[in-house]
Amino acid sequence: MKVSREQMAENRRRILDVASRLFRDKGFDAVSVAEVMKAAGLTHGGFYGHFSSKDDLIAQTLAHVLAADSSGGGDLRAYIDAYLSPRHRDNAAGGCPTAGLAADIRHQTPTARSTMTEGLRSQIDRIGKALPELDPADRRRAAIGSWAAMVGAVIIARAIDDPALSDEVLEQTRAWIDAGISQVSAG
Amino acid sequence: MKVSREQMAENRRRILDVASRLFRDKGFDAVSVAEVMKAAGLTHGGFYGHFSSKDDLIAQTLAHVLAADSSGGGDLRAYIDAYLSPRHRDNAAGGCPTAGLAADIRHQTPTARSTMTEGLRSQIDRIGKALPELDPADRRRAAIGSWAAMVGAVIIARAIDDPALSDEVLEQTRAWIDAGISQVSAG
DNA sequence: TGCTAAATATGATACCCATCATGTAAATGT
DNA sequence: ACATTTACATGATGGGTATCATATTTAGCA
């Protein structure tokens, strides 16, 4: 049955929302088109009215979730604390798209890869802008180094099944980044 | 046809070798049992003589590749340089199992997760031991922080399709880790 | 030297998935 | 109000995958 224009737009948004959660949680390959549609409250048939292929869904979902994620621009310390929290580790579906999807994007389409690249470029720039107390060279280095450590720590913490070690990875990485930023700005 | 005991042992080793390369390159889901067997020079039929299931292959491959990978214990600077090199970034199939597989392990069996956990625990310990000039608390923090940054940087660099930015992520992370370790040991 | 067990090959089987074909009903424009 | 368009539902289709069944060949042993 046909639905109103706004209904269709909302359906499309809901598809992208649930797809972004499912992809972050389980990876691109492990999520089927039918599963996405069902999670959005629809059936698989309508899918190709919205997207030309699953690859197209992946590319558009990436653009959608990266556009929505403009985190890291405000209070950097608070952002780092939240990023390296058990809560974020345990919430891949709702968490950082880089931590959830970066490793999975190597074999996706050029469009998807390019979208991810621009998302990463922006994210590094945002973190750099949140470090105004550093001179430009230190700022760039601290932004990239901290971001790499944050993403790596969350991926490692999610891979570990021992809660104590997993917590320790998050906590020690937080302390390491903190020391790195403070010492550069003090030097 | 039946083969000799040694031939069978060699076949098994070759299956684990090619599986570890394929899994690191494409992820667990994207590699089929038949593909692994073909890459090992066999057909799919013999697979269940060696392994009870694909999950079993994944678990045994992880144990195999983590046991083989005892890197990071020697000259730490040289190890970090090699880890954060374009060569390692471009060689996922032959590279670090953590960078290639950690993000993919979240939905694998408990056995596989536990194997990965022990591999990560050893790796962190090895890096810590390679930092004897630091006192114990700094050493642990530097080991975990550096390792997180290394893994994160390689994953991010592999996700980026702009060579200049990808190289920069590796290079700046190297400089960031270097500064972090030096400053702690100088302080 | 011949018997038997075992390792691998060939060939099902049952299931899941992306995509397509067609039906249906409701929104939209006149 | 009505015709038409269209968004979604239901129901194929073709291909891939994990796993199983059976055949074949030969190593290992008596």
C-alpha cells in the first residue's frame, strides 16, 4: 500500500537508523537486508524502492551516521572519558561509528570507503580544534595519536572477555592520553 | 585417498596457515570453508576430518596465529616502526592478528574470544617487559596506551582511502607514542 | 602380500541471502 | 470523485554456504 510522502521519508530515516545500529553491532556482512527491514517495521520487498542495492544502503548509512556524529568538538576531556567508558564499550550499536565499522570497511565499495575517509578527516580536525592550547604541530600529533589510542582501546576492550582486563585497557588508555596531552602542553 | 601421517599433519598446518591469512585479510564471515580448503590445495570434503565446524576452525586458527606471533618482545622502537609502517598497513593478510581480527571477534564463540583475550594479555605483557626503564605503573600505562594507539592507527590507516592522510595517521601516531614514552622516562 | 582403517574427493542437502516480479491499496493531482 | 501513480507486501529465483553421505584410494599393519 502506498503511504504519504512524510511517511515514506520517515520510513527511510528509520531504515537508516536501524541499519546504522545493526551494522555497528554486527558488521556489514552479518546483517541481511531482510533483517534491517524487519527491524524498521517493514518487509523486505520495499527495500529496493529506497536503495538500489545493499552496497547502496551501506554507503548511505555511513553518510547518515557520520553526519549525525559530530562528537569531539566540545569539552575534549569529557568526550575522552565518555569514549573510554565501559558504557561506550558495551554499547557498540549506539556508539562511535569508527570503533564499530572502520575495520569492516576495507572491502566495501569505493563510495563507502571515501565517505568513511571524510568522516575520519573531520573527526581528527575536530579533536585538533579542541586542543587550542597546543601549537599546530603538537596539536595535529596529539589529535591523531589520541584518536588512534581511543579507537584502538575500545576495539581491544570489546574483544576481551575478561572484564577486569577490559576495564583496565580503557582506564590505562585514558591515563596515557591524559599524560600525553598534559605533558605536551606543559613542555 | 588416504595420505601419510606427516602429510596429514602438514595439510592441517597448511589449512591453518592459509586460514589465518584469509581471515586476517577478509574477516571470518567473508571467508568460506571451501575457499580455505582450496587455498590449501584441497577440496571441501576433507575439512570435517580436521575440524568439527567452521567455528572450530576459527578457534584453532586463532590459537595457531597467536602462538606464532610473539612479536614486540625485542627492540620496541624497531617493532613500533615496523608496526606503523605503510608496509604493515598494506599487508593485513600477513600482519598483526589483533589489527586484523580484534574487531571481528565480538560475535565469535566463547572459545575464540577467550583465546584472543589471552593473546592480548600476553602482548601487553610483552610490550611492558620491553620498557624496563620505566617504573611499574608507568610501564603498564605506556604498554597499554601504546598498544591501543598502534592497533587503532593501523585500523584507521587501513580504512582511509587517501594515501597522504593514511600515511600521516601512521607517522603522527609513531611520533605521539615516541613522545609519550620518552617524556615519561625523562620525567 | 593382502586386509583394514583412514584421509580426501565427489556429490548431495537444506538453508539463507540479495534481488526481482507482481499484486494491492492508498495518496496525490485533477 | 476518479484516474493514476507509487510505496509497500507477498512470493519467486538463482546462487552461495555449512554440513553430511558416500566413494575411492592408499597408508599402516598383520
